[in-house]
Amino acid sequence: MRVVELENVSFAYGGTLVLDNITFAVNKGDLLGMIGPNGAGKTTLFSCMLGLLGGYSGTIRIFGEDIKKNGKVFSRIGYIPQRKAIDQDFPATVEEIVSLGIAGPRKEKSDRERIAGALETVGLSEVGDRRIGELSGGQQQRVLIAKAVVNDPELLILDEPATGIDLETQNRFYALLKKLNQESKITIIWSSHDLDAVSKLASIVACINRSMFFHGQTREFFENPDLLKAYSEASMQAHMHLHDHHPR
């Protein structure tokens, strides 16, 4: 079953084409790793898919529905945006942060049960009443995942969620992603610059650099030296381009 379908999606910021004719599909149960150099358009693509940017051309269908015609599908999606520093003095507790992800009543579970279940899923049951600022960076990131899964989403979209956390925490985080995908049966789209993690975790890879550079089985991408070489050259060019435009 198709969970996400994009057909010829393009998007421009002020005349500059950021996404050029992107077409791909995500099937139920996929763990799709999305890779691409800085400035490739990954965050813009997610923003279009989540209904945060409406000015795209082409069609985006989620759970079979055109998102421009039926916004109800968004309640079935959990989203973790790019990691930003959490204000350490922010007065909210872990449980309060997680509760912000609850949308709409569910008869079978109370809000309290849903929060407890989400914290158990991410291994943070003991810290529910602590202030978010008292937790480590990795724990804070897991709180954001709990907030994203508290509604039992069928699709989870994560935008470079492991940036800036230490290696051990990253490994725990990746194990959690695998668990959500395999045990909770959540379809996942996850963007990352960590090619090693993508090669180990993702079942499918989508590589974009404004247009779709590759979409297919993870093995096909990582076992093809020509594709890897082209990808690393594009990444280097994007890196140089970025520094050319940002004088220190």
C-alpha cells in the first residue's frame, strides 16, 4: 500500500527553483532514508508534504488523499523538525511537552495513558515530571520523538534528527527508529547526512539534489561506486557553493 506519492513536485523561492520535478512513492512499512547535500531541498520537500508550504506545483498524496483537498491526513503524521537548541530554562515538564503532540480525542485511551505509552516507547518513563531543561541533549531529542508518536501516527517524518548529539546517543536513537518501524509498524521518512547510519537502517534510499538523483533499494545505492562518487562530488560542490556565498 502506498503511504506517500509525489508526482512532478516543483517549488521555487522567489524565482529560484529549489525542487525540480520530484516524483517518488513510499510504501507502508518502509524506512526511507533521504540524503542529499546541504541546500538540496530536503527540508523544503518535507514542508510541502506536511502542508506547511502550499505553493508547489505537482501532486502530493498521503494515504491516497491529495493533501490540498483533504488536510485530515496530517493528524496521522508525526513530525520532528530539524534539531534546535531547547531553552534550558523553559518551565515545561517532559509530560507537558509530550502532551502538545496530542490532537483530537481518542476513545480507547486517555491522554494520560497516551503520554505514558509514548514515554515508555522512547525509554523515558522515569523522567515525566522533570523539567525539559534538566535532561541531556539525547534525552531531549527522545522527548521530541515521544511528542511525535503520542498520537500513534502511521507515518513519521524526521528532518536530520540526530545532528549534534553524541555517538552513543545517536546509536540509541537509531535503535529506537528501528523499533518504531519494525515493532510499532510506523512508516518512516528520515533525512540524514550520516551515510553510514542510512546504509545500515534504511530499507529504501531517496537521494535528492533539487531533482531526484536516486530512488531505490539501499543496497543498490551503496553498492554502486559510480552513484556514491557522483553523490560525494555533488556534496562537495554544494559545500563549496555554500561557503562561497557566506563570507566569514
